[in-house]
Amino acid sequence: MNPEELSFEALSLFNALSSDGQRQACHLAESLPEDEAVYLAAMRSMPKAKRRQFLFSLSKKRWGL
């Protein structure tokens, strides 16, 4: 995973992940775009309530919902 390819938000999330979460993100990046791999690894490590809030914030930023 190349940090220069990540968006600022994805890089911040990646740095905040545990070492296990970072390994998951690197593994997922083999089959997904790097930003998506980081978001998915971050969501897997979040409690359900925060996951829902995170999805809404991503939707708002990406699609203006």
C-alpha cells in the first residue's frame, strides 16, 4: 500500500487503525482500491453504532446525501 495514493481522510484512518487493522487494509488493497480497503478495514474494527455514523458521513461527502 502506497501512502501517496491514499486520500488525506483514508491516510488518517489508516494511521489510526491498530496494527491488525492496518494488515487487513493492506491485504484488502490487493483486490480493492486502496481508499476502499482502508475504509472497509476501519469499518470492521468499529462498533455497530459508529459504523452506521461513519457510513452516513462517507455518503454525505461522496454523494452529497
